[in-house]
Amino acid sequence: MPLSPEGEAFRAAIDIVAASEPAVAKAIAGELDNQRHQLKLIASENYASPAVLLAMGNWLSDKYAEGTPGHRFYAGCQFVDEVETLAAEHAKALFGADHAYVQPHSGIDANLVAYWSILARRVETPALAEAGASNVNDLSPQAWESLRHALHGQRLLGMSLDAGGHLTHGFRPNISGKLFEHASYGVSPETGLIDYDDVASKAREWRPLVIVAGYSAYPRNPNFALMAEIASDVGATLLVDMAHFAGLVAGKVLTGDLDPVPHADVVTSTTHKSLRGPRGGIVLCTQEYAPYVDKGCPMVLGGPLPHVMAAKAVALAEARRDEFRVYATRIVDNARALAEGLLRRGVTLVTGGTDNHIVLADVGSSFGLTGRQAEPALLESGIVTNRNSVPMDPNGAWYTSGIRMGTPALTTLGFGTSEMDEVADIFSTALRATATETPTTKARFTLDPQVAAACRQRCAELLGRHPLYPGVEL
């Protein structure tokens, strides 16, 4: 059987890599093989199209391009300008944003650009005006020291980790927690849902400069109109991190109060999760923040990655097609089917279900396991997931009591709702055959090898119906 055009391209690329370093070529082929033999339920992963992947491997990688289109610190950036402008225009049209900045290398970089843009707009610019200075280099040593203290003395309010927030939303292990004084809002202990009255109360008490909304493990849809009201009431800038659900916004599944772009001052995202693009980040903002966001390099970023911006342009163009809206709808349909299948099999879910692409299972109450035990047991059974905290988690952030699942990747492969029910059965079957090795351990476990083998076979049969990159053979 002849190879497809993309198959020929990838085969040639691997042969060229192997001629220089065979171990790297072997690892690349091994990763493809792994992904073809595992049910990918990691909520933050997906499968990029061959066009997106191929757009990253080219000589745009060799060009330095600090600055913005038309305002570079290096000459010879004509074609970098073209791909960056194209990616930004696609992003603005896709999300209905006033401004788009496509240089961030990752989600954390996008958030850092956003934080420093807010600080520049809200703290630095007024200080410069008061000092009669046009930029920070014009400040006296005393004025500069005063501004530095002001920049590092601001407050941030974000979602707590166990409620589904993210490390980059102000937590101490991340630079955001070292930059801001941080406080958290959580969820109702009874429902697992955001209590907006409680968020408003905390905002009035904390008086933050920045309120961060968005999540990495919350299986419902926040109301961004309410979050904008809360931010406005306390004079805070609303930053929404939509890294996880950007594809649902792009696909018009989330609209109105559930779409952050019309309500937030600044919106950040990755491009590789539900958006199905290359690894990277973007920042969307109002015109008010655009001049500050565009200073992401050199403020936070080094040289942009032109080859990745080219791949972002391809992915964003793909997301503007009608087919992507169908895909986004199916992501949610599949997540609900997975959740319903797990509930029918007696699995406890955080919030009792899902409205988005995430399903968060409490494996502690369901199976007497920690996430640290369930994650490798599922991997042995053919399902790749990641452990995650649940609200008020008794096992903490390392061992956890939860397993987070998401449906973007399997939806890309073409899985439907009936197949997601079968995935739910494989999941519950594997974990019912898993036991804690000793009463005191939180990591070691035993898994019936016959059950694991049977689960792997069932996964292989499902994947056989929906092969990954069928035209590619290495």
C-alpha cells in the first residue's frame, strides 16, 4: 500500500534525522507507537494535524525575530512577519478579540506576559507619569526602587489548586506566586461548584489588582460575566486562562456568559490542548492592553519561535472551519457520555458529571485508591491519564485522590458516545482489579495481570477502529 503524502514526508524526515542521531529517530518513532497503543485521556493533550506538525519542522526555526511585525530588532524578518501576522489575524477572527499576540512559547509564558502587561498598565505607567518619565530608564535610582517595590507588592486572587486551578495562577512553586501576594477562592464543599457570592466576598476583602479565572481540572463552565462584575466592583483586572477550553470557545460551544473573550480584559491560552495546535501560547486582549502585551518580548520572552508561530497559523486556520465546530460539540458529547458511563458503574465524579471536556473521578471514594496508584494501574491497562487533586483532597497534591480525564484526543480520532461508554467500562474494570499493596502505602499497588491484559486488548480493539495518522508508517 503506497504511503500518503504526509506519510512520505514523515518517513523522509525520520530517515534524515536517523542519519545524524539514530537514537532521536528511534525515540520519535517510539512515541508514535506509544500513542497508537494507548487510549489518550489526558485532558491537556491532543493530536495535531500532519499540516500543523510539518509546519514546525522548517527553516523558519533559524531566524531571530525579537520585536513585533514591522518593528524587529533583527533584519530579514519579512516572512516571519507574514506568519506572525497571519496567526494573529486568525486568532482575532476566531475568538472575536480586539488584539492577539502569538509569540508565547507556552501557557506559563502567556500568563507571564499577561501578568506583566497588567502590571505595566496599572502600576508602571502611572508611576512614570507621576515622575514625568517616558520609560523606566529615565527614573532616578530612588524612583526606580520605589516602582520595583510597587510592582512586587500587588495582590492576585485565583482559583485554588484542589478546586481545579493551576500553579500559574499565583501559587508559590510557580513564579506567579513569587510575584504576587496571593489568595484563593474555591468551590462549595457540597456541590463542588464555584460559589460566586464567596468569590465576591473574598475579592472585597482581598482587594486584588488581578482576578484570575479559568481552570485545569474543573468539569463545569464558569460564568465569566459574573467574574467580570466581581472584578469591576473591586477595581481588579480580569484575566481568564482558557488554555483547557479554548477549543470549545473556538468551536462556539461556549458562548455568551461562558465565553471569556467579551468579558475579560486579558485572555490567555495554550494552542495544543482542545485547540489542537502546536505546543505554544497566545494572549488575547482589549485595545487598552494591546501595547503592553506586544512588549512580551523583551519584557518576558526571548526570541519568538517563528516555526511554531507558523504552525499556530495553520492550527488557527483549521479551527475556523465548520468541521472544527462539529468537533468541539463532539468533545462535550463524548465527555458527558464518559461521565454517564462511569456514574452507571458506581464511580464518584467531582460535581457529579461534566459540562465541558473534563471528567474528574474520585478514585479514593470509588475504589479506595490514591491517584498515585490509579494512574499507573490504568497505564498498565492501556489508558493514559493523570492524577489530580479533588476538592479538599485528603491525600494532598502529590498522591491525590483523583484521576482527571478529557475527551479532545479520542474525539480527534473519531470516537463516539458508545465507544466512550466502553472506555468507562475499561476504566472501572481496571481499577476494580487494583488494590493497595499495604494499608499504609499511597503509591504501591497490585493489579490482576489477566485483567490488565484483557483491558489492553479492549483498548487495542477500540484504537484499531480509529487508527492514529493512518497514512504514516515509520
